[in-house]
Amino acid sequence: MIDSRTTRRPDCVTEIRMGNSVLVVSGYFKKDTTTTAADKMARVLEAEAAATQEPTYPA
């Protein structure tokens, strides 16, 4: 079976050591995206802040 997809290098590679093993994780991002990593992280932080926010009670 011939793979017709073009191979591309991963956008990020992380190595994690667990005991005697090394796990290599490759990450790929969408090619045609318009949001940046900073935009995505800002959304994550906003969602986390909203989820952990203390409810306000009237006095």
C-alpha cells in the first residue's frame, strides 16, 4: 500500500522520560488556521478563570 499523503515535519516535538522509556510526541497544527498559539492560550486562561471564579452574593 502506497501512502499518497505528503509527509511533513512536525510543528513541535516533545520527549518525555518515564522510567527507562522515552516517549516522543509529535504535534501538528492546522495549515490554514488564522488563530495563533497566544490566542488559543488566552481562551484557555479566560475559561479557567471563569470556571474558578467565586460567585458574588448580595449583602
